[in-house]
Amino acid sequence: MSERSKIIFGNVLPDKVHRKAVKSRRKYVKKFGDDSRADYQVHIRPNPVIGESLGVSDIRLEGQGAADFDLEKGIIVGNIRMGFGHYRISMAMASAAKALGYKPYWLDLNSFPETTCTKVISAQNDLYSLGSRLSKNPIFNKLVWEPMNYEGFRALSYNAADQENARLMAPVYRNIPKEIPVVGTHVWPAQAAVHAGMKYVVNAIPDNWPMALHLSEGSVHTIQCKNAYMGYKILNGFQGKQVCKPMPKGSLVYTGHYIDDELVRNIEEDCKKRMERKQKGEPMRFLLTIGGAGAQKEIFAAIIRHLLPLIQKKQAALYVNVGDYKNVWEELVKEIPDMNQCAREHFEDYREASAFAQSAIDTTVEGIHGFYHKNIFEAVYITNLLMRSCDVLVTKPSELAFYPVPKLFIKRVGKHEMWGAIHSAEMGDGTLECRDIPHTLQMLDLFLDGEELLSQMCDSICVNKTIGLYDGAYNVVKIAMGLKK
């Protein structure tokens, strides 16, 4: 297995890179222990939040319940909770799997605190979250955070270390039938699955800036954007100026965007209703969604202040999903006391919040609606439910850059996210990245002033659907299940 950190797609790495990768794994073993011989018993239970809507069952290593996998229709969605993005992509895969008649199983490698696997992931997640928060400092962002996210993660040497560390995650798969296909929505679940001997593994790459971080040799790699294909194919810049041996035939596939079935199915109807609301002069609905690192509160506050007079005049309306960061909402209300006059909180009661999201598709919405849920599934998925009835999604250009809804992109968190906004602007369903507050507010005004911007994006989204741009999740599931044949 250590060969995967020595040779990556035929590219031989220097001995010092391999030694450093092995040292990284040993460091974690010393800190968290070695459970490579542990015999973790797996159990299956319905997911209490998305089990009914997406047909998802959780794979657990504790509790009761028989591990009675559907060996014919079963498909594992392997993920980690690192921010919200990988969970959201996993939900898209599960939704597509259900729509295609398969049985999705949810395997979160960051949810088993008794394992070395989760301890390693949590430690790295803590570092990433810290860096994300520190990136608000322009000096740290310029000298450390953006170079690391753009060039540091691009190097094959980084993948070598990940391959060694992923060996510590493999025990979680020990008692899972090896014939069940696995779709990893983060590279670690895919790498761990390969190390564990899972036979059919797809590595669904989330970003369209090619980086060695996302490589899991031994799996089929899928990408959402054609502009990323060549960069991955030739491992462009993964060893500096050195020309790398390319990824072999069949190891890299373009699929389109990873989008939930219920969003894809309703694209035309939802865009039609957006334009009807605009033409009727109803309040224009903006959905603000904060990421799992909670790094965008200042921008949220500026947007709310700017829109508040229009909200009071019933010319605009706001959905604000703070995810599982209740403190962000509390700080916003404290900072902008006038919010209290028109704000309604949809906190914790997921049934009520989802009922509101459903009713909003066909009814008038006014004021500010805040959403907070402690449960991670509820915190992530309520954004998906609200997307159908919003007019404009306001988000950093991360995984949400690929969703079929008009988008206003605020400042990125990590330079690799820059390409999400570039791709969306090229496809006509999103703005350029607004890298400061004045440009963000300018773009808000452009959406509010007439139909031009909204109409162009809605038209582009409908055209994009006809060419299969948003069919990526279906295609990934078909590839994974097709490997069995």
C-alpha cells in the first residue's frame, strides 16, 4: 500500500517525499493510536432527517441494527464533514441514486470518534477551519492561505502524504461488503476505500481547479467542468515545471454538475416562477447561506443593512441560513437591531422550516427569515429546500457555484474557489466573484433594477439543462454501478 505514496499514476516521487509522507502517518499513529487490526462491526439505520426524502440509511459502527446491505442495488456515499460542501455533494449523489432506483448508504468517516480515522480527519478539519477564519486577515490570506489552497494542494507530494494518512482510515470499511460501489465526495473516503480493498470506487472531485489533493489512484475520477479535464489529465503543474505522465485512459470522466434530482427536475418550473414574481413586482428573494467555517458574517451584515430599507418597503425579502452557527444569527441581530422588526426565526423545528420552504414556492414571501439547525443534515439540507423558491442565491463560489439557481458570488475563502465563479459566469448562471463589499452591493442593485440580469440567468439555466450540464450526480451513480458490469 505504501507504493501509492511513492508512485502516482506512473510518476515516481523523490525518496524524501515518500519518507515525509510515512512520517506524517506515523505522527498520527503516535498521537491517536493504530486501530488497523480493529474489527469494527457495522450497523445500518435510517437517517432521521434525509432518510425518508432521499432514501438514505446511515452506516454506523455503534448501536443496534443488522448490517443487511442490498448487494444488488446498494451504493455507498462516502464523505466527511469538513464545512458543508462535501455533505451537500453527498446529498446530491444520494438523491440521484434514489431517483435511479438504487439504495444509498451514508458513510461519514468523520463521525466515528472511537476510530483513528475520525481523530485524524477531525484534527485536519480543525486546522482547515482555523485557516479559513484567519483568512479574513489580508496578510495571512495573501502569504499563507491562498498559496496553500492554490499551489500547496496542487503538488503530488501533498497527495503522497494523504495516501499514507488514508491508510489509517481504511479499517472503517473492513466489514462492509467489498462488492458495493463507493462514491467518495471527498478524496479521503475514496482513498480509504481503495486501501480497504473496495472493488468499485468513484472519486467525485468537487473543485474545478486541478490539484493533486483530489487524486485517488485506483478509483475512477469524475469532474464537473470540462475546463478542468485537461489540467487533471496531464497533472498540469503537479510537479512544478516537470512534465508529468498523464492519467491513464478510463481514470478520468467528465460528468456535469453534481445536483440533486428534485432540483434538476424542477428547473424550468422554478425559473418560470422567478420571472413571474419579478414581473408582478413581488419582493425579490435573496438566499444568504453561510458556510461550515462561518467566515462570512461581515459580508452578510453589509448585505442586510443595504437591503433592509427595501425589505421594509416589500421590494426585497431575505432567507438567511446560518447553518449550525446560531451565534452568527445572534451577532447579526445584535449588530443590526432593526432586523427584529421584520425577522422571523425558523430555529430547530425542521418540519416547520421545511414546510415553510415548500409553501414559499407558490406563495408570497416578505421580511427576513432566519434558519438555524443544530443537526448537520438539517443545517445543510434546508438550503437545498430554500433554493427552489429563492430568486438569487448569495454564496461564496464553492460547491454551490454549480447549482441551477441564479447566483451572486461573494468573496471566496481559498483561491481554488475562484474557478467556481469563473465557470458559473461562463455558463451564464452566476455573477463574477465580488471580492469586496461595494461590488457585492452593486450586484445586488443590478438584480433589483429591472429583469435583465435575472432573466439572462434563468434562460441560461434552462438552456444548460438541455445539454445535461446539471446531470452530474446521475452520471456519477451510473458510472459507479456500471463498474460492477
